[in-house]
Amino acid sequence: WRYDFARSEFDLRLRSTTDLAALTVLVAPQLAEGIRELEVGQNPRVDVRYLLSAETGSLPQLEGEVDLKALQARGVEFEQIKFDFQSQGPVLTVPEILVVMSQGRLTGSGVIHLESSDFAYVFDSTLDPTTLLPLMTPNIREVVEPAWFEDAPHITASVIGDFIDPDNFAYDAVVRAQRCSYRGVGLDGAYGDLKLRRSELDVQQLRLER
């Protein structure tokens, strides 16, 4: 750590393998709330830097990397969740995230405004989305819950929205699935480009195989 009392600047660094719950005081309240919901099988690796300098301006900057293994979130089991984060003022950015489950993985990035609750993220996933239902917001769960996949689909998507107005939730997604069903209708394959705006779903280039 380094303090410059004359300039009111500091540079604090922390590397830890302690219980993640002990580190929630270092992050934004919304992020801390999410961390408390995790059940971690082994202590995570955390690398954090908290900086205030001429380069950061009047707002300190928090950045770091978290690597968690063998954990559960609302009963959903993960082999690994690893992500980088940066926070300055109300804006929290996740430049890179990796999620690994027993079958499939997800990579992506995102940003959330902690005061307005606006968010945006992109991802590339080979996870089965039905295994993630307990973690989904109601409007997403309503779309995903009727689906079944023999093998996890390949989904790429960009998503925007906020946590206050569900109508602001929007996405562009490309879905490629093999044997699956939706609302009980069985398919040998399903392929489509999806666009959701203000609760209206537009499906382009749809192909269903039976």
C-alpha cells in the first residue's frame, strides 16, 4: 500500500485466498449482495487494487480479478467463475468473465450503472440455459422455462436493460440447437436470429427440423 498525504492520493493492493464473504466490504453494495448468495467450496483467489491519483481524478478507482471454484449460487452448481472488474463512481464494468459448468461454458463482458440500474452485456454460451433458471429475472425465465435441450445449445447475444422497467429489457441473439423441445413440441434442430424490443419478439431466419 502507498499513501501520499500531501496530495491526498493512495494506492492500495490486496491479494487474498481468504473467505470471500470477508471481502464484501471492499465492493459496491449491489455486488456484495450477489457475493453473499454464493456457497463456495474452496476459498477464492482475489486480486484487488484501490487507487486515487491524478489519473483517476476525484473519484477513486477499484479494479481486480476474482477466481472462484466449486461453488453454488441459488442451488446452481458451477465448476468455476472467473472475472475481472473495474469500478469508478456508479459504473461497474466487467471486461471479461468465464463461467464453467459440468457441461459447457460461457464467456462475456458487461457493464452496470449502480445508481440507475441500467446494464448491458454480451456473451457466447454453450451452457444449458434451463440449468440457470433460479438465477434469471422473471421476464427471462418466462421465455426459457418451456424449453428442453438434449445437448446445450450455442447462444451468442447482446443484452441491454435495467432492473426497474422490464419493458426496457432488449436483446439480439443467435441460437443454434440440436435435439430439443419448446412447450412440448419436439424438434431435431432449431436455428434462429432473435430480436426482443419492448416485450415484442422478432424472429429472423428461423429454421425448425423434425
